[in-house]
Amino acid sequence: SLSGRLAGVLTDLRGKGKLSDADIDRTCREIRLALLEADVSLTVVRGFIARIKERAKGAEVSGALNPAQQVVKIVNEELVGILGGETRRIQFAKTPPTVIMLAGLQGAGKTTLAGKLAAWLKKQGHTPILVACDLQRPGAVSQLQIVGERAGVPVFAPNPGTSIGGTGELGVSGSAGAGSLTEPIEVARSGVAEARSKQHDVVIVDTAGRLGIDEELMAQAKGIRDAVEPDEVLFVLDAMIGQDAVATAEAFAQGVDFTGVVLTKLDGDARGGAALSVREITGRPIMFASTGEKLEDFDVFHPDRMSSRILGMGDVLSLIEQAETHWDVQQAEAAANKITQGELTLEDFLEQMLMIRKMGPIGNLLGMLPGAAGMKDALSQVDDKQLDKVQAIIRGMTPAERENPKIINGSRRARIANGSGVTVSDVNQLVDRFFDARKMMSQMAGRMGMPGARKNNR
Ligand code: GDP
Ligand code: MG
């Protein structure tokens, strides 16, 4: 399994270090296999891995994670981004009813989904109606009727008892054989009219599928689409079909076009790579996920869950998260200790600043870091651009200078300014600000009664 294979790489690369190209290549090779094993299409994998490498090579070295973990983290972030970058809700029509059409191969789970979606919408206060446009498969209409009953929503359908050779109760011509394309289109049209007259605010149109893609199926789906002008066309895709997902999605994108994707049968052992391929290739968002045969086995799509499924390494991902959280706390504690001792170095100062920046609102840190109010003051007049400058200046110092800022005399200041592309007065300002902040923090820590705090430490 991938987790196993990757665990190997992760162990090999344990310990801190820079992300070398070889490390990145090696980890990417494993990720590539994972993606292929998860049935992500080769084209998509190639593009994806290229982007990951790019990002990994520019990545900052993290103290919390080893190089392989860092690459995994980047991959996960990218996956979540792609899978959920444009996650969106159903777009409801300004003037009801909202028409939602379902399309997909036979057996994909359209009819089952129709019930789930209806139940879900009903729970949110909508009044959906289902429309049975699959007149192809024997029993399809009664299947939808059962589904509708379970969901507690009405179903608009030609009368199954009179549909062959007679006239259905809805006035749909039942005499047409399987070859007729107009029949399901008529049902769809009448269904929407029915919804309008009975004031249903959502219409879900269930359609027929074929076992494979064929022109007749596409023509029918397109005909229904043109007749009812749906607000959403949901392409229902069986996650278990693996590599075939790409060709199927492409055919439906060209044939009917769709506005969103629903992945079904995620309760099976499919790795879910189809999700990534379809998202990448069609550019359409994955909106819902179906995870079983029961009405409640349904949810909006969760990109993070799908990502760890594709990578097959939920455990590794949560370990990475823990490692990072733990690292931040450790850093904060160590810094707090130094603060009370008045021993904060410029290196710590920089680290703290980067941490604060990473964490967003400075307030988040205050609870973690005793005496951080001083840091907050020092940072309050600093915007992102200035932070970049501060970072550049401190990076331009030698380790000894960062450790013991008192040694930074005039000639050192000139050298640092030169090397960091700033003026000497920028360096002066930073050094002054640092000493002020250090003093203030130490004093505050003293006032807060932290043991071992010294008052003046310049
Ligand atoms: P349709 O031909 O697209 O309308 O597909 P159906 O809704 O009739 O579903 C085909 C089969 O797949 C049925 O036996 C369903 O019970 C089953 N099915 C649909 N969705 C799921 C799902 O998410 N998980 C599982 N395990 N089975 C499903
Ligand atoms: Mg069906």
C-alpha cells in the first residue's frame, strides 16, 4: 500500500534537513504511484506532480517536519485546493422552480441520488418534486416512485400501468417504443409545468442512462436539457469506475454539459482518484458525495476527506498536523522562557514574527505566549512589507549576531544593510526596536510574576 511505501520514505528521511532535489524526487515518485493507484488519470498526475515539485523546491525548510513530510503536506494542500477550490452550493433559480437535472451512465446512482437530494432539500425547507424521465429501463419509474415515497416527496411520472400501448395518465403518449426520443422530453416538460402549478420550488429530473456512452443517450439528455433549461445539471459518477471516469466525464461534458459533479459509491473501496481527474479535466466542481444505498448516506463533498482518501494516508496527514501544532507550542514555550530571562535573540525574534504571521491575527498568540504583549506592540506598526524587510535584515546577519545582538556595531550594521539591500538606518531601527521589545517583554513577564524574570537587560 502507499501508506506502507511512504512510511518507508518518511522513516528514511527522518530528521531535519533541507529539502534536497533528490528527497523531493523520491517522495514525488511515491506520491505519483499513490495517485495512479487511486485511479487518477496519467495526464492529470503528470501536471499535478510537476506543480508539486515546483512548490516543494521553493518551500521553506520547516523545523517541525522532515522533508518527506513537508512534500506530503504540500501535496495534501494542493489536492484539497483542487478538489475544493470552487466548492459551491446549488444555485437556486431567481424565479422558482429551480430545475436540477441528473445525468450519467446507467447504474451510476442517479435515481438513488434523486431521493437523497430531495430528502436533503426537504430538510432545508424546500418542497421538491421528482420527475421520472427514465422510460427506458423496465422498472425505472416505479423505482423512482419508491425512492420518492421514502424521501416523502411526490413523483411525477407517466402512469406505469398504462404506459405501454396506451396513454399515460399525464397525457404522455405511451405508444412510442424504445426508439422514441420525444417521450422522456415530454415527461420532463410536463413535470416542470406540474411543479410550477403546484408551487414546488425545486424539480429534480431523473433521466435514463446506458451502460456505455452512446449518441442516442446523449441526444435524449440534451433534448431534456433544452426542454427544461435546468439551473443545474449534475453529472452523477460512480467512483468505482476508476480510469473510465475521465472518458465518461468528457463525453458528458461535451454531450450535455454539466454544472457540477456528484460522486457515488464512495462507501466502496475506490480510492477516489476519479474525483481529482474529473475535477481537473472538466473544471466542474464536485458538489455532493453519496456513500451508500440509504437516504441519509449523502453529504456535501468534503475535499479534505477525499484528499486523504486519494493519498491513502489519513494517519500520516494527522501526524503531520500534530507535529506542526506540537512544534508551534514547543517554540512558544521556549521563547516564553527566554523572554522571562531577557535572553530573547534576534533569531527568536524572527521566528516569533514568522510564527505570528503564519497564524494570522496576532491575538491568537497572546494566550500561548506569556509576555507576548510586548511583541504585539513591536509588531503593531509593522505591515507585511516591513516584515519582509525585517526578515531580510535578520537573515543578513551572522548566527553570532543574531544570538548576541549587542555585538552589532557600526561596521557590522553597514555590512548587514549592504547584504540585505536596506539602509543602515533600517538596520538601526530594527536593532533598536528589538532591544525595546525585549526589555518590554521581560518587564511584563516580571510583572506577571513569572519566575526568574530580570528587570533590565540591555
Ligand atoms: P441509475 O441507473 O443511475 O439511476 O442508478 P441507481 O440509482 O439505480 O443505482 C444503481 C445501484 O447502485 C443501485 O443498486 C443502488 O442501490 C446503488 N447505489 C447507488 N448509489 C450508491 C452508493 O452511494 N453506494 C452504494 N453502495 N450503492 C449505491
Ligand atoms: Mg435510474
